[in-house]
Amino acid sequence: MNIADIAKMAGVSRAAVSRYFNNGYISEEKQEAVRKVVEKTGYRPSIQAQTLRTKKTKMIGVIVPKISSSSIGRIVEGMLSEFNKSDYRMMLAVTQNDPQKEVEYLSAFNDKQVDGVILVATVFSTAHKHVLKGLSVPAVIVGQYLSGYCCVYHDDYHACYDITKLLLKKNRTKLGYMSAMRQDKAAGDARYKGFCDAVCDLGYETLANNVVTADFTVASGYEKTRELLHKCDILDGLICATDAMALGAMKYFQEHNIAVPEKVLVAGHGGSEITRIAVPALITASYFYEKSGELAVRSLMELLRQEESIVKEVKLGYEIIDLNQ
């Protein structure tokens, strides 16, 4: 069957059937007539034919650093909830935390293989900015802020500031901080600055030296806890840039008979599900990852409907979860 057959059976024009399948305007009466025929026959339009005719692939390229991360999984879930409401499909590219792979996928998607791109970003090198500037399709960035581009990101700075302030109010005055790589402007740089500014504002400037940098893994959190203890000798509180690091730190403390939270209070960032069942409880800054994925897709759909690019920056908040109260 083809569009002409559907039109004949529904008693409408071929143009009306075409508008039905391409989300164009069609009266409710004609829409219902076409819908009944489609339902009866099981007809589906050829994707290849639609692409040739409209120059649209109905595909969105989504680039993520990894799939094992709880936060990335929640972002993708949020995206899927919006994609499933539309006639667009997602083409997922995983870079395995390789910034160069991000650049390569951006270049590949730029060759009109997709109608738009969503980048769950980690760092922005000169190469990133160059390829983003040359994109021929609209793009939305998730998890980071980049001036001049549609972005959906979180208030990482104040989340870490508030967690640091909370631990200091609990009389944990020998704090340490486990940072992510500073090239990551959100999880790395912004959270690090939140910690440093909080200890300085509250009169504990020397604590800003109690810092180590770890990878985004439980294993790295474990190893870097050893390094931090050698560096500053005594800790009664540890704030980590991610929940994974914090869980690794808790494992180290427990294996070395350092009571948590009695001797050392541990906090992380992310609000992952495992933090709610961890024993003892982990203080964490919970971010709205699913919502960021949803908003990213909505922003991209708005760009696809507009002839002119509209830069939309959305900063989401956070929630401090403390089950140790």
C-alpha cells in the first residue's frame, strides 16, 4: 500500500494523508478518517522515502561519556520519556570518557546523519568549540554551561558550598575534599570552588589545601582516600565530587576501622539510588538528572521548529539529602 491507497480508502486527498504523517495541519474529521484506515491496514510510511522527500532523518544524535554512570542513565531516561512522545528516534553514541571521541561523533553527526544533537558534555577543548561552531544542525548541551549555546545544567557550585557549610555546622572542622578533574567545569571546577569558598567564608581557610583529585569511580575514591589521609593526617569529614568517589571512601574507612559517621562524616554529589540504601547513610546533593534530559529534548524540538536559533540556558537546582539527622 501507499499514500494514494490510504487516501482513496479514507476519502481524502493524498496531501491530507501526507500532512497526517508529517504532523501538518489536518481537520479533525479527516484526521480521524485517516487514523481508522491506518489502524485497519497497519500501514506505516517508508522512513527512507520520508527522508528523501523532507530531507529530515527523524533521528537525534545523543553523545554521552559512559553508560555505567547512574547520573547519565537518569539523563537518558529523561530524554527517552520525551522522545517516546514524538516521532523522533535517538541514536546513542558512547565515548568512554574520551573527549576526542566526543569531537569525532560531533563531526560525524554534522554530516546530516541526524536532525539535531544533544551532547552530555564533560570538557570543552578548542576542538569541541570549533566543531560545535560549525554544526549544520541544532545542538543542546546537557550538564555543562557554554556561552552562546542552548544548555541545561545544574547549580554545582552552590550544591557543594551548601554541603560544605552543612558539615561545618555539624562541627566537622577537619574537612577534606575529593575533586574531579578541574577541566570538567561542572563536576570538577564548580564543585571544587564551592568547597573552597565555603571553608574560606566560614573561617577555615587552611582546609582549602586538603584536596586530592580522583576519577569518577568507586575504586579511585578508595585509593585517593589513602592519599588524602597521608596528606592531611586527620579527617573528621570528607566531601566528594561524586557519590561513586564517596562510596569508595566509605569502603576505605570501614576496612581500616575508621568509624563512619562517628569518626568521619562522608558526603557526595549525585543523589544516586545506592546512596539511599548505603550503610551508614551518605549525605548527598541530589540533582534533577531526569528533568535535565527532558528539558534538553524539549529545547531541541523548539530549535527544530524555529527558523532562527534561540539560545536558551536552563540552570536547575539541587536538594541536599541528609539521612544522618
